[in-house]
Amino acid sequence: MSDEPDDLLRALEAALFAAEAPMSVAELTTVIGSEGVAGALPRLAALYAGRGIELVERGGRWHFQTAADLAHILRRTREEPRKLSRAGIETLAIIAYHEPVSRAEIEAIRGVQISKGTLDVLLEAGWIRPAGRREVPGRPLIYATTPGFLSHFGLGDRRDLPGIADLKAAGLLDPVDLAMEQLIMEKPEEDA
Amino acid sequence: MSDEPDDLLRALEAALFAAEAPMSVAELTTVIGSEGVAGALPRLAALYAGRGIELVERGGRWHFQTAADLAHILRRTREEPRKLSRAGIETLAIIAYHEPVSRAEIEAIRGVQISKGTLDVLLEAGWIRPAGRREVPGRPLIYATTPGFLSHFGLGDRRDLPGIADLKAAGLLDPVDLAMEQLIMEKPEEDA
Amino acid sequence: MAGDSEPFELPYAESASAEVLTLDLDGWEGPLDLLLTLARAQKVDLREISILQLTEQYLAFIDNARALKLELAADYLVMAAWLAYLKSCLLLPKDPEVEPSPEELALRLQLRLQRLNAMREAGARLMARDRIGRDVFERGAPEGLKLVRKAAWEASLFDLIAAYGAVRARAEVPVHLVQRRPVMTLDQAIDRVSRMVGAALDWADLESFLPHGIDGDYRRSALASSFVAALELAKQGRVALQQEQPFAPLMIRGTA
């Protein structure tokens, strides 16, 4: 923290502190009324690195939050966020790793019907949203995660989802039918 | 901002950031679970001096707040151009030609009642101002134009307004029937 | 080795009453979930799992549940039936006619278990992240950013002057000028009819006394005035009038 914060950093700091929700570069530019926000944000984040509060980017939006290692200080005064059921956790994971995904596709992976309440809870938490319809017979609604999901789980981006690269490489995000086809195609090679 | 923030400063920073209300030294000591809060707070405040956010003490309680010179970021005003209504422009014209005038006098000249909103708009625009009271029964408020009015309309002086003879020559004294028609047409607007 | 694994045993350990076991069954998210729990109990990589062994475990579980007279959801029974079929296919000598082959069905089940397992683990890792409101906290009392809209009123000097002109014009006392309308006065008509009757000897239609080439309001005025003139002249005994029936032409003749 050697360099003296300039006017732009001061303004960004004030705006992000006062904001009631994470802010995008465009929103910040409007509020501050000056250019150069995109370049200044990483500088401001660096200024806070290692401090009790940190500036983080989640899904293109920036916000301040307390450092994770200080959770023990703050948690005692707060209630735990509502505990998600197992069905809720799995459904959320399937939507996050496969998005956009229809209800039928979620059910195919879980091998069981999802109760309406499960999706409702995730929608109400602001973690998933309807993301249009799949252009197949019946035009089912498809779901995707929200910027609020990324913020809540501390993900800068969907690529930050734990292990997503490995799962993709292992083909575990592909549907069973596709995986079967590929396995059958590989077979003659193996026989040869 | 030379010294590396220590654990106590980090903890204080996080606790004050997440707090829903300003916190006293005693409350902070309880939350942090460590001594030395009273001494650390001024150090933390010094760390933030000159920044976009500041740590301040008010009546023995500490909280972060936006730097005073950045208050404009919290409350931005945006100007949206709006056309003055017919009632508004006529009222303004009467005040300009006859000032100072009372509301009753304006209504007598216009031949139509004016709503309170009409005068409010002109006051808000900064074109008219209350100019004392007429010393007649009821002591009505009287209105006059402002320097802002002159500059908006590019007038050096109120006497630069064209006289009745000029208006007639310019054909601006509409035939009575047409004027009546306009009056009838605008009436619902004023009622609203 | 897997038979005495924990998830498999748990329901029995707590099966003091049938109700408890039912509740524990509710703990599984469907037959696939139960299969996955059993598969994980084999403690081998899911890619190495023995589907045959898994099938036997599942069927044993269902049998036990039945023995305890538990109500099993239909989809658990459907899965049991399907697995029993799969098991028999896997044990019987290969029939190349059967499509898809039992190996393919087993592989398909294995792939499904792998996918469900991947998502279960992903969910657990997601929940373990530093979450807002649990591990990290946002500003407790943000001031908020407000946008105040302010009207910038617009009016030009011309608008102002024109408006004043309109107000003043409205206030002026109106002067009404009545336009002169084209009429034939009674005097003119008497003069005209008496002159024309003096020259004619026979009956003539009153309308033939009207000036030629006139129409509209003036013609009606001339006709009305000429009729009144004819009555006036008749009263004075200077003309005789005759009409054969109502609305028939009014005939006029001089008496001289």
C-alpha cells in the first residue's frame, strides 16, 4: 500500500462501499462519471489485498466483503444462511455445471423427479433463473445460474466452479447417450 | 499507509465493515475477543485518512462512512429536459410582464385558475421567486422573476420584453375565438 | 466386503420400528441415489465398479425392506425389477440377438452413477466455498447510491411572448361585426313589381318578375319581398292575384 490513492480510486472506494449490491464496470462508470474504471478496479483490489476487507469480482460485478479467515469473528453474531436440502444442493450443482438445463435433464441425471419446491427455493434464493426455452418438442423451460449465485459462492466466473475443467475433460458433463456413442465408436479401435 | 495491517486491525476493519450500526469500543472488544481495541481504532482511522472512506468516531461509537467530499457520488442528480406546460408558460409570462403579481392577479389576467403545481414548477425552475406580500386584505404573496429567468431567456432586462404594440404587430394577439378554443382545450390539464 | 458398509447397515441399526426405516428410506433421493450409495460402499473407483455385485446388493436391500413390510415407493420396485432382469442377462449365456446387450445396459448404468456422483461431489465442494453470510460478509449498513431525477424545464423566449400575446388577446373585449347580407327590400320589390305589372296585360307567374340569373339567399329574399309586394299592390287594388290550388304558381295581372 505504497502509492497514495488517487481521485478515481477514492471515488470507486466510496461508491463500492456505499452500494447496496455488487456493481458492474458500466454502473460504476455512470456513478463516478469518469472513465478508466475497468483499469482502476484491479488497482483498488490490490490495495486491499491481505486486509480485513477485500474487493472481489464476481461475474463481472465488484463488491467489498470481509476476508474469509475472519469468519469466526463475524459469525457469532449471525445466523447461518438457510441450509439447503440434499435435493437442493444437487439440483443447484447440476444447473451450475450444465447450464442451461431443463428440468427433465436434471431429473435424468438425478434419476428421480424433482419436487417443485426444490426449484422454487433456488429461484427464491436468487441463485437460478429461467433462461428461455429449449427448442425441442414441448419447448421446456431451461434454467441457468445468476450473478447472485456467483457472488454468494465466491466465484469470479463459471470457470471457477470447483473441478469443472476436470469434469468436462472426463466427459462427465456429457449426457449418457453421448458418452455411450463415443464409447461404442472407440471400441473398434480397441479391438484392432 | 506504511505499516502492514496487523491481525487486530484486520479484525476491527472487518467487524466495523459488517456492522449494521456504529460500534462502541466495548462492543468491538466483545466481538473481536481481544484487548487493545481502544488503541487500535485511531491507528485504523489513520490508515484510512484521505481515502474514499473514512473511519470516524461519533459519540464513542465508530463507523465507516464515505468521505464528505464524495457525497455527490451517493446522491447523483440527473437533469431530464421537460417542456413547460401552457399554463406554466402563460403564468410565467404574466409574472414577467406585470411583476410583482399575486396569484389572484395572475388568475384575473389569465381568466383561468392556476394550480399550485404551476407556481411550484416555476419556483423549482428558478425563474420566479416570492417577492414579499401585497399590503391588501389577506396579504397575498406576490411573485417576481429572478436573474435566472433573464439569463435563461437571454434578456438583459425585463424592459427588453416586447410591448403590447409589438405583439400586435407580430400577429401574436390571436383572434378571440381561437384563444377561447385553446382555453377550453387546456382546461382538463389544469384540473388534473 | 461391502455388505456391512455403513449406509447399507444404518437403517437396520435404527429399525426399532418400521416407521424409522421408512423415514430412512426417505433419506435417499430415489433408486439411483440408493444405488450410488451402495456403489460407493464397494470402495472402488466407480469406473471399476461391479454392476453385478451392485445389482445383488440392491436386490438384497429391497428384499429386506419387503421382509420388514415396508412400503416401498414404486420407482424403487421398478429399479429392482429392471436390475433383476439385468442380472439374469449378465449371468445367462450371451444372446447376440438381444439389443442392447446386457453389457451395454450395465455400462449405461455405470455412466449414470458416475454422473450423479460427479454432481454430488460438485455440490459438496460448492457448499464448502466461502459463502456470503456464512464465511464472508457484505457491508452491514450500506448508505446506498441514489439517483435523483431533476426536471430541466424548457421554454423559449418566443414561447413566453406568444403565451403573453394569447393571454392578452383572450382578455380583449370582443367586437362583433355583422356582415351585410344580400336582400331585396320590400320597397325595392313594390317598385319593381308595380313597374313590371303596368307593362303586362295577361296573367303572369310571380316568379317571372324576379331578376334574371339570381339564386341562393338573394333569390329567396327577392321572392319573399315580391310576394309581400304583390299582396300590398292587391290591397291597393292595383293588381289581381290568382292561384288555382295550394302551392300552384301565384299568377298576377294588372287591373288597369
